[in-house]
Amino acid sequence: MKIALGSDHAGFLYKEALKTMLTEQGYEVVDCGAYNTAPSDYPLYVIPAAQKVAAGECERAIVLGGSGNGEAMAANKVKGVRCALAWNEETALLSRKHNNANVLSLGARLLSLETAKQVVMLWLTTSFEHGRHEQRLQQLSNYQENQNITL
């Protein structure tokens, strides 16, 4: 599986640690930056990572920042991206099972590196359940296309 990574300065150290872990686990990693801890703007690195997923260049992306909130917002601006903010294993699990999230956002200031690694591995290995969840995802896609939703 090919995974894009993107972070701002606050997520840089976690991004680097996750890049090493993922490579060791046999994943192909595309690093979209940031490339150091100098203050940086997350949209410059998160949106390109999300675009790689939307374009089919990567199967998934992981984006990181201080809280992960802005990163999730930025990634979700990209058509075709379903980015979930996760802070523990359960939120990561449900983002895959119920929402088929293709981008994961993590807050490096809000969880330990060990927890972040556990969350990432669970998220990467969890499958979408399909079933009743497919209709909901289709409603989101329809809204994104037409800016309306039928209730």
C-alpha cells in the first residue's frame, strides 16, 4: 500500500517516526512535507497529501499537526477525500469501518507517539464494513457533487 504523509512543523517529528515505522512494515511512503520543524502552514503539505489519494496516486494518507483539527479540515477540502481525526484506537477503527476514511489526521500534541503508531497500524489494517454505511457515503458524495442532499 502506498501512503502519503503530510504535516506542519508541529507534526514533523511524528511524521518522521511514522515514515520509518511504515517503511519498516513494507509500506511505500510519499513524503509531502514539512521537512523540518521551522514554522510552516499545514495546507501547503496536507492538501498535496490528500490530493495524492484523490488522484489515485496513493491508497491512503496520514496528516499531522498540533491538534490535527486544521489538517483534517484542509484534507476534507479535497474532493473525494474522507479525512477522519482520530485520538485513540476506537476513533480510528470506526473511521475505517463506518466511514471508509482514506485520510487519517492526528494531533501530535494530543497523543503519545506510541499511541499514534498503534492508531496508524489499526487504521491501515481495518476494512470498511460496507452495508448500511454505503448509503451514507453516497449521500456525502452526492452533496459534494451537487451541493444538495435528499433526506
